[in-house]
Amino acid sequence: MIEETGKVLEVRPGRALVETQRGSACEGCAARGACAHLGGGREARVWVQDPLGVSPGDRVTVAVPEAAVVKASFWVYLVPVLVLVAGAVAGNALGPRFGIGPDAGAAILGLVAMAGALVASRWGGRKTAMPRIVRRG
């Protein structure tokens, strides 16, 4: 399990918004520098499952299984690239049948397929890696 401690900012039925300080779990990640550019500084806010019924202001420990992080990475990084390549290959073959060149067909179908995969990966990655509160304090 990857665990971080944080402070509850907001609660909704079955969920809580927790602010954590990026720290120990991020140190071993190859993409740790990109997070600061994409999401701000050292603070991270994330909606988590709340099986304990916490309140705003509570200090909590949030955990996500390592396997869930790997599955989410698969959805977010690998699936869109594979679909882009498959779409480009199909577009290359189908383009001339629709009166456009193979390169244009590859570009169009590849980008359309990748856009669809990004939408699917957003859904699939989110469902896979939902962190949860494991304890107070």
C-alpha cells in the first residue's frame, strides 16, 4: 500500500476531499518533477473513499494499493498509445477507400481513436485507483 497523511477539507456521503503533502510516496517516482508543473506545488487535493465517516479538519491516512497505481498507469499511459498506433495503421489502410491519402487517413483515424481512448482511460483509471481513508490520525 502507498500511504500518505493529510487533512480533510470537505466531506460528502461516502467521500472526502483530503489535502496531502507530496512526500515519501513521490520520492521514488520518475515523474515526481512533472507533478509540480502539472498540479501546482507540494500540496495535492484528492477525493477519496471515506468508510470511517470523517469530519472536516480531521487528520487521516489515505492509502492506495500499488497494484491499483499500476492499473491506472496502464489506462492513462499505455492504452492511448496502443490505440493511437492501431488507429493510424487502420487509417493508413482505409484512407484511400474514402478518397484521402494513406497519411491523412492514418493521422485522422489515429487522432480520433486516441481521443476516444483518452476519454476511456480517464474513466478506467479513475475507477481503478480510487484511494481510501484507512485510519484517523
